[in-house]
Amino acid sequence: MRGVLRADPLWVETFTGLRMKQFERLLKVVREPLAPPFGVSSASVSRVIQRLSAPPRA
């Protein structure tokens, strides 16, 4: 998950109150259950999570 999640640990801890490892575990747990309600694949959910957690491009 480290390769997928590119957010700065300081931001993760500040906004979620979780350490980076805890946040990674949370994402692993919720990735699969998030797909069915939205009618998408778990790979699509992973891409959205990756896009939201990536630093903004210049």
C-alpha cells in the first residue's frame, strides 16, 4: 500500500488522527466494501483512493 498511498504522513496524522500504518490498514479494510454500493470494481475504488491521496500536480 505504501506505493499506492503517496500522502505525506504529517497530513494523514493531522486530518485523520491516525498514524500512517493505521491509515493504510483502514484503506485496505474499506476498499472492498466501498465498491458494491457504487456499482464499481474494487480496482476502481483503489484508483480513486490513489488519486485522492496523491499530491497535487503543478
